Amino acid sequence: MWSNFLKRERLFMKILITGIAGFIGYHTAKKAVALGYEVVGIDNLNNYYDVKLKLDRLSELGLKGEDGISKKYPNLKFAKLDIINHEDIMDLFEDEKFDAVINLAAQAGVRHSIDNPREYIQSNTVGFLNILEGCRHLKVKHLIYASSSSVYGQAQDVPFRTENPVDHPVSLYAATKRSNELMAHSYSHLFNLPTTGLRYFTVYGPWGRPDMAPFLFTKAIFERKSIKVFNHGDMERDFTYVEDVATASLKLLDKTPTLAKDRKTPNQSSAPFKIYNIANSSPVNLLQFIKNIEQFTGLEAEKEFLPMQAGDVPRTYADVEDLFELIGYRPTTSLEQGIQKFIEWYRLYYKVRV
């Protein structure tokens, strides 16, 4: 099946990327195959947002929404699978025998978790358990998994550091992501499974999710509709460009966690376990962010100022020094560059003539 795959000398050759039709999953898979990894991608293609966007991402990878090998990348194949199905996931691990796993499949969205809590427990907790079990039984050498900046809750000390306590989530989504970190640690401790959690900070860019602010604002501005500005604009976000996120995630693949002898902070363990922030480490005020979108759309936004939403936080700001020390890389794409690229993609994809 992989006869055309040119093998490269690297620690991990064959990787599973879950949630490959998702925003971060698509970009990570595209970069992984370009680097020469043998990639298997899975996704359940749920309808949380426009399925056509997910299918079009797959199409860009030379895939369809059905099992098969990419027509564009001979070292990439896809299977339509849901991580909550234990038997299917175990069969996949048995058949493919992955060297490493990047788990990006999850039910996303802070506000959606308020009204649909069971979806989050199934996908983010039960589904993640199935991934852990597959990694455990098939002796996967490294599991990287998506956590979230949401785990910091309403932490006041900035920038947010991974060694700080994160015991007060303010949404069920955040609670499930924190549970992933705790579950991963238990498997690292009990079964010597190397795990690395990545706390992503407000990821944006081309092929982005329709439920996130960059997309919502851009769509509303082009359609001459008002945008909702929560907490009356008094918010800051550590926006992180998606290709930077994919690059950092893949650079960590070969950095298998080792044991920390001192265990001076909560992020250190006697197990092969680690957590990193993935962010630009440069928070931007929400109103300035809107100005950037206005600049590249050439249109002025009509703003509707509202109170803070339930489950939201006023500020995110990450410390990424430990990430830089390990891989010699930190996200660097400026908000202006990233927003310009996003809006160029949006215009092209949605055929906006304005």
C-alpha cells in the first residue's frame, strides 16, 4: 500500500493523526506528509459545523470522505472512524502498528459544551481513553494530544505557565481537556507510555473553523451584519497561526518525554509525561484584532457590545520558553500576516467579490 513512500531516517515513521478533517488536523497532516511521514488519518466527519468544509479539506489532501489512499500523497491514507468506537480503534491500532499518534479529534467549542455536555464526555473523555488504550496495548512510542488554553480558566498570573496549577476550569470543554492531561499522566505512570499534551492558544488561519471569532467576524463584515463584541471589547487573546501550531507539534514528535528526577513543579513527573503551551506569546486586544480584519477586508465592522459570555475568560497569554528550549522554535507569524492570509483564503473559498 505504501510502495511509493520514500522512507527517511527518523525516529518515528508511521503516525496516526486523528481529526484529520478538522482545522488543525488538516494542516498537521499536510505538513507531516511533506516531511515524509507515513500518515494514517481518521475522522468521524460530524456535523458540529459545515461538513462540506471538512470534505474540502480532505479533498485538498487528495482524499475523499471514505476509506482510501490519497491521490496526491502516496504516504497518506484516510479512514472514516469515530474515536468513541473502542473496537474500531483497537482494530486500527492492531492493523497499522503506529510508531506515534497525534490525537486532535475532539468535540470543540466552549459555548457548545454548555448545552451539549454529553457530546464532550463521549468524544473528549471516552474517545481519548480509547486512544490511550490503543497506544498502551500496541506499544506506541509517543502520544501527542491536543489540550487547550481553556484549562487555565480564570488564572490571574500571566503569562500562563505550564507549571502553574490549573484546578478551576470554567467550562465543561476545559474540564474535559484537563481530564485528558490527567488521564495521560496515569497511563504514562502505569504503562510507561510517553505522552505530550499541547495547550493550543486561539488557533486561526486558512481553513479555519466557522464557530471561531476570526471566521465569525469576517463573515459578518462581508455580509454587512453586526458582530458581537463580548465583555464590551475588554478581552485579550494570544492568537496563534495554524501553520506555526502544526510545525511546533511535529517538531515535538521525536522529543519523547523523559523522567524528571527533581519534580519541582506540577508539569514534572517521575513518568514520561510533559505539557507545553503552543502560542505566539503576544496577546492582542479584541478591538485591535477587529481593526486588523477591517484593514484586510476593506470594510468597517458594525459592533454590538455585549457582556462576557458564560464559560469565557478575559485574557489568554502563554509562556513558551520551555518549548523553545526543547525544539528551538516558537510561533512567530504576526497577527497582521496571519489575518491577511486567512482573509485571502476566505475570499477565494467563498468567492467574495468585495
